[in-house]
Amino acid sequence: MSVARRPAVPLSTGLLLLVTLTGCGSGNSVSAPTTSSVSGSPGAVATVGAAQHLDVSAFQALVGKPDVVVLDVRTPEEFAQGHIMTAVNLDVTAADFGAKVAGLDRTKSYALYCRTGVRSAGALSRLVDAGFAKAVDLKGGIVAWSAAGLPVTTG
């Protein structure tokens, strides 16, 4: 008697599906596997491959640290409407995004965010692919940041 088996899903396909499900643009609260905690609370850091997706509390702990550069990867128009005080605008949709990433200091740590976390997750992947070892993004983006009652500035 033979048993029919389904073909195994390749690991890369499973990880791609996991990353797709953890995109925070949908409003769903599906989370990636937790491997470590930055803020001390379980679930603070979700890691997929080398990429780390932080919750608001863990991300907030990084903002303002001297060795961390906060990158807002939204458009300049979105940035002007409100951003995290220490953030630098680096538009992920701009044609020169790759060139600007290549010019970043690789000894620094980078904390990325966008509106809902979808663009920053893509930008984070690009940084990781470019060899940046110390880069994270904010799950839920500035929407989650604001919902937590944290300040934004237009200055």
C-alpha cells in the first residue's frame, strides 16, 4: 500500500510567505517567529533571516541612541506631514535610493520605518542585501507609533 505524499514546500517559499503575511499594511496581527527580545518583552523582535522587525516598544528603545540612525523611508511629502523627531528622510521609492544606501555609514545601526511597515520591510531587505548587519524596521510603521501615543513632529 502506498501513501500519497504532498511535495514539501521549499524553505525559501515558506519564508517568503511568512514575510508576506507579516507585512503590516493589512492591519492583521500575524507575527513572524520570535527569536530574541530587544526591549525585554517577549515578541519584541521578529526575525526572518537577517531582517529584524521590531514592535513599537523595542523600536522606541533605539530611537535617540547616538549610534542609531532613524530612517523614514516615506516620500518627502509624507515625511513633512509628520515624522519621528530624530528621523532622516530617505525615500525608498526614489530612483536614487540604492545610491544613497551605498553611501550610508556601514558602522552605524539603522532603524527604518514608513507609514505601515510595508515599504520599510522592503527597504530593510535592500539594506540587508547590501551588507548592512545592524538594521531593523518598525512593525506597523508610524501608524503604530502614533497609535501608541508617541510623538511625531513636522519640523
